Amino acid sequence: MKEAIPDTGKGEMMKDVKEFVRGLQHIGIPTKAFYATIAFYGSLGFAVIHENRHAGGRVAFLRLNDLVIETYEEKQTAMRAGAIDHIALDVSDIEATYASVVRLGHPALEGGVQTLPFFERGVSFFTIEGPNNEKVEFSQYR
């Protein structure tokens, strides 16, 4: 097992990113047909667990057992195979995860940790870009 990287200045050991990731949190699917998307996944057994409006439009989180899909209005979506926008990894400590990812040289697309008023206490996240232009979001429910 790889040793944690020492934290400069505090004398504490810094953890690797993998120590914060608990699993897949959700898959982000942009849509031009918001309610049709909800109806489609509803027909497969997904239930809406959260729906909200934000600056970009409407967003809904749909759950079937342990799988969650975030669908949101996006006028620029490709509407073809490969149009999944991002995968989100559920993390135990968003700030520590952010520090670990930045240490690896992966800058956050948003410039840092962001928080949105989704769910009961909000959700904090940041996103990086992979080598295929895919987006990987690290996310923590508050």
C-alpha cells in the first residue's frame, strides 16, 4: 500500500484521493426534454428524490436502488450516444479530497469547491477533466 504524502507545514500525513471516495454518487445526463426524461426513467422504476430550479433551469435526481441519475436542462446537449455529461464520485470529505486532487495536478474546472442548495442540507462538489474530455465530479452531501 502506498504511503500518504506528508502535509507541508502541519506535520500531518495527507491521504490519497482513493481514501475519500465511497463509490459512485450519480451520473449526470443533460436534456432538452426534462419531463420526458423523468417519465422515461420513471417507467424503468426510478423515482424522483429531489427536484429544483437553479440558474441553468430545472434539475432532478432520480433513484433506483443504489443508482442515482441527475438530469438537468441543457440547451447545448448533444442528444446522441456519448452525451452523458459527468460521473460523480461520492466522497467523505470534500475539502480534503479537493486538496488531494489539486496536489496531483488536476485543477478544478470551477476554480474550487462549490455548494448548491440541493437536498436537505446542500451538496458540495468540484469537477476535473479527464484525458478524453470527460468530467469527473467529486461530491459530498452536507
